[in-house]
Amino acid sequence: MSYNTFGHLFRVTTWGESHGPGLGCIVDGCPPGIKFTVAEIQSYLDKRKPGQSRHTTQRKESDAVQVLSGVMPDESQAEVLITTGTPISMLIWNEDQRSKDYSEIKDRYRPGHADYTYDVKYGLRDFRGGGRSSARETAARVAAGAIARKVVPGVIVRGAMIQMGIHAIDRSRWDWDQVHQNDYFCPDQQTAQLWADYLEEIRLNKNSIGAVIEIVADGVPAGLGAPIYGKLDQDIAAGLMSINAVKGVEIGAGFAAAALLGSENADQMRMGPGGQLQFLSNHAGGILGGISSGQPVVARFAVKPTSSILTARQSVTASGQEVDVITKGRHDPCVGIRAVPIGEAMVACAIADHYLLHRGQTGKG
């Protein structure tokens, strides 16, 4: 199986399976001299890890990360590590696999999952939670994203869930401080309360629901990205699309731009204080012609409902027998909740990659 690596200069390779001994990543191309702590990486992994509320899978994983290579200690500051410019290897042990939960469906294709397509491509599949197709793999991406955030000076990457099912937030009530005050990474306190009842009803009905997540990167310098086939938004979209269960990505106004007039959509410009160019809106999502404009980079992605549900679905077996499938075990009624830190990580990695590409091509950085 190829294609376990993403990025050009800031390259991330992930490895491991949902029900194997562990998983991890190798970050290659990270510049030397970048300082970080394991606690900083762990803080992002803690946002993604399962079992933190009744609204996510009850699989119990500490997701404790170990940094195995590519760093040396900073002798002047306890706990601080410094990148050496060599490959950074990080490991996360699996602690709470329950492969027996999948024994009844090892020969049955779960609707909405990659069971059939993996089988038809490779002639076999890991029925124990999906193997590499499991969202468990994304823990390694979050670890890599924590390093990526350190590469570009001043960049802040934040995410929020802005829609669950049919219920979207009221953007006039957006408050970043609220994102970590509820179980849903929701920036709107009132909508978070609505989601609580909504998701509980869905869970009790043995069903699941999808979501939309928005990622905003502030402080991205102008000039990142390249025309035609090296666009910054192209790589952001590819990274977000690679996340499990993602079925749509948009930048800036996205699909809503199709309903705007040209006079409305084009972000007008004026000169601001200190002779700095200012944009009067950001329908472009901070990227023009594939190159960052200096405005906040804004991306959204849609996550489908979790396919593993306790409601019977029609399917077939590997031998062609028609069956009904109920997926037992521990699953997220809204997988979009834990997709927020994953989306942040993928956007951070894409920006770090393009920052290094820009520095290599222009000498600026």
C-alpha cells in the first residue's frame, strides 16, 4: 500500500493500524532549531482522543506521545526539545483495542465503510476496526500538526464545528473562547446547548449525524503557494479531503460564491494605516491565484455521518450472500466533533510546507 506520505518539503509519513500495537508518524524536512515540548504536542492530541464525553466513542486511549528521534534537549530549559533537522519519529501505543467487537462482521461489508473497496483492491482487508482506513490513524497527523505550527512564525491555526446535521451556528455569536467550553468545539454557546439535546436523541435512536468544520489560520504571510499546480488552497483541500469521512471542502465563501454577483464576491482593497494594503472582505479565504494574500486563510469541510451504527443496514458478504449488518462496538455518533483538531493539523502542515517551499524558492522567510 503506497501513499502514506503527504507534503513536499515538510513531509509526514504515518504508519500503524486501529487494532495493531501502536501507530505513529515520521516528520521529515522540519528545519533545525525549532523548540517545543512534548506537553505541547500532547495538548493537541488530548483534543482529539476518544472517550472524553458521552458524545464520542468510549474507547479509552491516553494517546500519550513519545518522541523517538530528530530532537535533542535544550540544556538551558527543562522539558524543551530542539529539532535537529533529521527525521522526527513519534509513537503512540494503542491501549484499548477490542477486536472481538468485529468478529461477527469479518466477512460482511459494512455499508458506508471501505470494506468492499479495500477487499476488491488488495484481496484482503483488516476487519478489526478497518485497519489503515480507521480514523485512529489521524492521531499521528495531529502530532505532526503540532510540530508544523512551530515552523511558521506567528501563525495561529484554530478550528470550530459550525454545523451539526441541519443545525448551524449563528455567526453573529461567534466566540473563540467558547470553543473549548463545550463538548463540540462550538463557538456559539446557544447552539452548543441545542446540539446537546439533538445529538443525544440521535444516539438513543442508534443513529449518527454529520457536521461541518471551519478552520481559520491567522498570521499567514502573503506569498505562500505557487500558480497552476502548486496552489496553497489546492494542498489544503487535498489534506482536508484525505481525512476519514470528509466528503466536501471549500475555501473562503466556497460554494456560496456561486450565488454572489461579481461585484459582491471580489474582495475590494484600500490603503490602510501605515501604508499597508487592506482588504474590505475575505470571500477568497485568504488565497488568490493559489497564493496567500496575508488575510486569514479560511477552509471548511463536511464530514459524513458515522457509518458504524446499531441500526441494521442491508449489505452482502464477501461470498455474495445478502445480509443485514449491525456494527457493534464503540463509535462516535458525530465523528465531526473529533475532526476539528485533525482539520487544524492538516491546514497547519500545508501552511508549513508552503512556507518552506516559499523560502527555498525566494529566500524569504
